[in-house]
Amino acid sequence: MSRPLFLRGAIIAMFATAAAGSALASDSWPSIRTELYAGRTIHDGAAMIKLGAPDRPKDQLQVPVSVDATLKDGRSIKSITIIIDENPTPVAAKFHFRQKRTQVGLATKFRFDAVTGVRAILETNDGELYMAERHVRFTGGQSACAAPPNGSPEEIAAKIGKMKFAELTPSATRSNELQRVRLEIGHPNHTGMVKDQITLFYIPLLLLHEIAVRQGDETMVDIEGSMSLSQDPTFEFDFLTNGARELTVTAGDTSGATWQTSFPLGPSS
């Protein structure tokens, strides 16, 4: 049985920390690679994957990362995994594409704890792996995964599970057109590494770890999260339209809570 992403990330982090010691940024990658992809070849994906991330982020609690990938050989994109080498859980997010996709665009924001390598691992429908990578510097200050959340407990509780949605490209007029949308989900994504400033106890781990997006009855994309996702995470992604006029998002966290919201597609959205 496959472990949830947040559990796999924690196990990988233990191996990476033991191997890295006081080494320079991204020396954790060999251990991460062994744990995730032991025995599998990872090809250079620079020709097919464009990975975007700032050289030096302005806000380490909200670091934008984007991926644009295209296959031109008849194969399709099965999944894209975002890895942040030096975060407590390096496997930051995984996007599973349920349609036959030869072109994919996505973006979200993550917490970055330190100077690190960032990687996008693309898996094709025939099981081959391709990687693009970038180096991101650290601006200093408190590690992002140990930073207190924004808002009071009451404000956070009132917002949890609430969603906002926007279409970023003109609404498709027929099926099999590429459409890009943005989704925001209210959630603190507590890392378990932050002390409550009043009680001085650690705020328990509470992660947004699964998101499913459907158009009509067809699943477009499934997203696995981790503690590396920012508070109130925003996701941008595209999908191939199927003619249905409604997008339904189901999200769940590690407490077992789930939320579902449907959004109209088209001029009324």
C-alpha cells in the first residue's frame, strides 16, 4: 500500500538529514533520490520541463513555484512531483493527471526552510522519469515551517475549508480545449513545528493532504500535499475541457475532515 505523501516525506527527511550533516545545499538529494526512485533512471528533462522559482524569494512563507511541461513524442504526462531538498518533508506536492495530457501547466506556493535545490520530476505514461532543477537562495530569518500562522485561532477556524475559484483563460466553447484556473483553499496547514504563543505547546500537525478536481463526472487532477504547502494554498493548473459546465473540488486534511465545493464554468463563474 502506498503511503500518503506527508508520511513518505517525513521518512525521506530522516534519511536525508542523516546523510546531509552540515553539507551544502542540496547534498540531501542523493538520499532523497534513493528513497523515492531507487534503481530508476532519471533523465535530464530540461528540454521538456520549464521550472520556475525565484533566485532569492521575498517571502519564504509564500514562494511561487511553477512548472510547464510538454511532450512531443506521443507519450503523455502521468504525474509531476515537486521536491524541495532541504525542507523537513522534501516531497512538497504531487500532481496526478487523470486525462491523457501531453502539455501541462501548474503553479503553487510553498514554504522554504533554507537554501535549497528545487526539482520537478515528471513521470510519463510508460514509466520514464525526467527532471528539471533550480537553486533557490535563503534570505535569512526564521525557518518557514516553524513560523507561526497568520491570524488568530478563531480566524483560522472560520476560514478552514472555504474555497475561492477563478478562470484564468477564456471559457472553452467546446470539448478538448486547454483551460487554466486558480483555486485557493483556506487551511492553516499546521506543520507541528510551531509553538502556540499562549500555551507554549506545539500546535498539532494538521495538513491539507488530498485534493481532487472533477469536471462533471471526470477527474481532471488529483493533488497530494505536505507541510511544505503554504498556509491557505493557491493552486493554478490547466485541464482539457469535456463540455461539462461545473468544476467540483474535494479537499481533505489529516484530521479526516473533507470539504467539497462546485464552481460554474463560463460567463457566470
